[in-house]
Amino acid sequence: ELGELMGMLRRNFSFVADGEYSIEVDPRTVDAARLVTLRQLGFNRLSFGVQDFDPLVQKAVHRVQPAEQVFALVEAARGIGFESINVDLIYGLPKQTPESFDRTLAQVSELRPDRIALYGYAHLPERFKSQRRINTVDLPKASGKVAMLARSLAAFEQAGYVYVGMDHFALPNDALAVAKRQGRLHRNFQGYSTQPDCDLIGLGVSAIGKVGATYSQNAKSLEDYQDLLDQGHLPVVRGLAVSRDDLLRRAVIMALMCQGEVQFESIEVGHLIDFKRYFAAELETLRGMQESGLVSVSEHAIQVTAMGWFFVRGVAMVFDKYLQA
């Protein structure tokens, strides 16, 4: 089925030779032979969902995958010629402790993937059916989660990783880290990217697209998705036409998240506003963050500090009017 899908895409779209073709795989469902097939289909980047290497934690989240299995798959993927390998980790899972997560961090540092995504676990059983099997008593306390995050940052820095921002780490020679150094970083629905801002076509159930000044989302269930297609309609069920204010705020938020700074003049020229007057309330809110050492606000710019980069999501939130409302 994946072969058919890739063939259909190649018949309808031009695949650039140096493009990024990524796929996320569950280590429990792939072997070396399947990785070879994925590479032959054109994929050149892999993301493995690891979450945690601790056997007790894996059992608690009903996702058992021995570390040896992941190490073997990563070694095979490198031999096959995948250009970049990412590993996803989650802190705050049931049965996790700062000490047990330290062992996972050491193993990941030894595995040395090109990129690491580190996410905090959000327990939302009413939204995610699979989480209803998790015993809430086993979840770590907030202090334990903070300790895991702090120790993760220290461990990855010591292992030579660059903190790209907002949950993402990369080796210094990885394209993501290079883009960060050169000021070419971008963000989309999948996270940080080296690709410049462009139209994003979302294909498949629940996929989100961004075309021009619009956002759209496909039907969230396979039944609804197929039903709309059978009727000859695009399976889009909701969308948003972006306003002038939305575009302006998106530019500010992207600059903060990707470059760590906003030059008032560039925003003023691009959007024909007086930055300090338009964002007077937001600049007032940033005063507290400046006193905490997270940002530096001058006459001409907002600069995220080295410490503030670890909290850049919170800084960017100040300019999100929907969130503030």
C-alpha cells in the first residue's frame, strides 16, 4: 500500500532530488528488510518512536521494545543509507523517575541519533483512548518531571547536541543545527524545518494544510474521509481564512521561535504598522520576562536570551491573541 501511495505521489508531483522524505516508524513493527524497502521507495530520513528504554516504563505504557532492538535498527538504517535518524523521547510517563530516565538518556547518547525530540507527556484519557489503560497513580509528580527535563538538557549538551529549540536537539553538523546557526530555521506543523516557508498540502485523515493565507483540516475519521471522496469532494471539514492581524502575529511568533529575535523595523516595513504602538500590551507583558532574564527588549528589537531560548514557547505565546483571549 505504501508503494502504491508513493507511486501515485510521484505521478502527480515532482520530487526534488535533494528533498527531505521522512517517515516515522514504530521499532516494534519494522525490521532491516522493511527498512531497505522504505529506502527503495525514496525515504531518506527516519524517526523512531522510543519514548523510554526502561522496561518497567515500557510495560506501564504497553509499548515493550528492547533497547537492543532499537540499536540494531538504527545501525541497519545507517548502513542502508538513511541520511538522518531522529529519536522521540517522552518524560513524565508512568513509573518514570529522574534516575530511571538518566539511564535512558545515557543509552540515547550512546545511540547518537542525528536528532532528538523530547516531549513532556500530557495525560488526556478523555481525548486519547489508549491512555485510559494507564494507571494515573504511577505518573510522576511535577517536581519529578521538571528534574527529568533539566537533566535531559544537561545530558544532551554534554553529549554534544545543539538545542535547536522547543523540544528539538540536533548534532552540530545536522542540517537543522546548521540552519539554526545560519538563521534559516523555519517551523511548520511537523516542527522545525530547514525548508523555507511554502504551501503545505495535507493529505490523509486529519491532516492540516496551509495554502496561501488559509488553513484547512481534513476529516478526522477514515469513514468520513472516504465518504467525502466518494461524493467527489475534497475531504476538508474545517478551515480558516487568515486575517491581516493573523499574518502579522504569525510573522512575529515565527521570528521568535526560529531566530530568537524580532527586529521591529522588518515587521513594520512588511506589515505597515508601528510595532511599539500596535503591540503596546504585549511589550508590557514582556517586562516581567525581561526582569526574569528571558528576553531583552530594546528600542529596536526583542531578543530571546540564552536562558529564554529554553522557554521560547512561553515568550511566543504573549503574541497569540487567541490564546490570550
